[in-house]
Amino acid sequence: MYMSPEQRLGNGQLPNQDPSKAETERDREMVFDATIEALLIEHSEKVNEGNNGIIFRLDAKTIPNELLEKLRERGVDLGGDDRAIKLLKVYSSGAAEYEFGMQKYAHEAVTSAPNKEELARVPTPLFWKGLDVGDETLSLLRSQGFRGTGNKIEVLFMDFVPGEDLAVIYAKEALKRHPKAVHLTEEALNKMSASELMAEVARVFEFKVPGGSSRNEAERGAETDRVFMQNADLMYKFLEEQGFVINPSIAEKIRLTLKRLHERGIYLRDGHPRNFMVVGDYSSITGKAPEIYFVDFGKAKRFEGDYYSMRDELYTEDGVRHVPDESVLEPLKRFIKHPDQKIRDAKITYGRSLDLLAKRFVEDQRQADLYEQVLKDISGKLEYTFGFVQSDPEKVNEFIALVYKLVQDGKIEKDFVLKYLEERLSSLQPFARNKVVEFYKYLKG
């Protein structure tokens, strides 16, 4: 019968379960390992996964005192704060120790900087440990997405960061605005995992998949990077056209932090948006600046010399090109124009889309007939048309095009439309409300 690590600790199945009274170092290690295994399996929840493993959230307040005490006896005090456990790949021997070392060095580089208040943060790495876990534990881990082989795993304890990474932010903001994702409410988006969000983004933008015709690993890597950049650019361009704004301090903190790390001889080799967490309001231009965290050091390396003169050499290894650290800044530059200019650009772009929508509206015979019918009884027919907006996402654009065309042709006053929409906005479903609100704001100027 399966017995959990916590049960094994409690019933004495492990030798001398009190580490302070253990007869041998091996006994102490077995008890300590079982304690960590119990925390991982019974007192944590999965929150994400990355290149190097699965990330779990561990709430110290829910952990039994006896387990906390066993950790303290080994010099590990979780206190009452939130902490995160990052489970590294079991088949990457030494991965936890390596990342712990890189993260610790980066953490010290940032916290010792004279301008540390201007920099991003690096979560404090607490400790790492290799474990031999039971088959049942391994099975539970695999059900969470763990892809390792064998029973050896490694874990890395570090500070928990309660934010969202840039990749998730971009995905959510794109899906909020995309016409093919109108069925997704904000509540639904917030419940989706990172992998689910990326899959939905790939669907609505019709992302390409690398063809697989490359002859070797270097070519495959280059092709994958090229396709990824093309796909990402589709989303970034869409967000830019939709007027997405991000706090300019985010890019500046990342830039200054990369500069500091490079000066201290460490680089990430993975400037992917998923490796940068944002805590706070990322869309506010003038409000309090959000906190930024660098959260993945699995590919990081140390180097000696001048970063900028060695840059090409640093990111190429055995013919494989790694993602440069500065890559994370490229999309951010597209979203940090001066707020006034950003608003003007977004308004111009939206106005052009309305002009095109109205033009296509009258070119369609059915819609042209509807326009003529509305002219005969504007109030009655407008109300009739508005009724379809409530239940059919496809009718939202048609309604907006109709109203915009009526305003363009001088058939109804803009003030009439604004009052009409104000009275009905609260009754709209979320999929329609966002679009109608955007239209309302444009008319209002």
C-alpha cells in the first residue's frame, strides 16, 4: 500500500525521523529528502512550467509545524512568506546546482549595485537538493507534466514571484482584442495556463510551424528561431495597431539590469519574454512603476571580457544560436511611445479600420438593403439591429459599421448615437461590450 512521504515520516518508517537524533548522515539525508518530497507533493500547487522544469507554489502557512521544524533543523527557514519551488529536469544531471549558482551570482550582482533601486530583481535562491522519489510520487509529478525518466529529481527553492511573465501578458492582451477570440472573457483568460494561452494565440493568428526540412541541429535551431520571430511579430504588430501601451519603466529596468549583469560577467542566453515577470500595473503610463523580476537562469553563463565586443561569439555554441538577452527589449520598444502619441496613433488606426468597415458594409447587397431600411425608420430599425448584437458576435461589427455609416452620411447626429450607446452599454455581453465601448470612445473623441 502506498504511503506518502509525510506518513512515512510520522510512523517511523524512516530511520530516526528526528534529524537531530539520527545516527548517521545517511539517516538525516533520508529524513530531509522525505520532508522535501512531502512539501512538493502534498503542500504545493503547480503554477507554471518552463524550459528547465515545472514550477510549484508553496504556501508556508499551510505546512504542518513538524515539517517546518525538520527544515529549520537543517538550516532552512521558510518563515511565513510565500515561496516558490522550481522542479528541474531529472534527466539534466546537475541542473539544479547549476541554476542555483547562476541565480545566486546574479542576485548578488543586482543587490550590490549602487543603483539597485533602478534595477529589476532576481528572486533569492534558498537552496537546491537532489532526491530519490518513490514511483507514486514520480507518477504524480508526471501527471503534472513532468517529462523526466528515472526516480532521481532535483528541486530548487527560491522566492515566489506573484506576477505574470511578459509572454503571458502579450498573449492575454492580444486575445482580449482579437475578433477570433471574442468568446474568451477576461475571467476565462485568467484561468488559462500559459501553454493554453499560447495555443489559443497560435490558433487565432494562424502561426506557422517549422517545416522540419533542416539537415542538422544548427539549421533546425535557426529555422525554429526564424519561424518563432515571424509568428511573434504578427502578434506584436497586432498589439501595436490596437494601441496596446506598456509602462516604459519596464524596458528601462530590464535594460539597466542586463547592463549590470553583463558588466559582472554573466549573461542569460535566453532573452525570451517568459523569463521576465511583472508585478504591478504594467499598462499604466504615469502610475507607480511595476516591479520586474528575472526568473530563469537555466541557460545563463559566466564570461570574462567585454560583453559587446564578444556578443556574437557568446550567443553561438556548437553552431547553435541562442536568444540574445536584449531580444526581450525589441517588442517592448513598440509599446512604449509617448502616451499622447500612442493615443493619437491608435485613434488614427481605428478610424481607418472604421472607414474600411463602412465601405465594405455598403458593398454587400444585404447590408446595403439594411441601410436603406434603417433610413426609413432610424429609431425602430436601429433598435431591431441592436438586438442581434446581444447574441451574435458576428453582428457586432455589422452594427458598428451601420451606425458609423449613418453618422458619416449625416443621417443621425453623433450626440444621438453617444446617448443611445450610453443607455445600452451595461446590457451588452462582454464579447460585444469591449468593441462597442471602443467605438463609443472613438466617436466621443
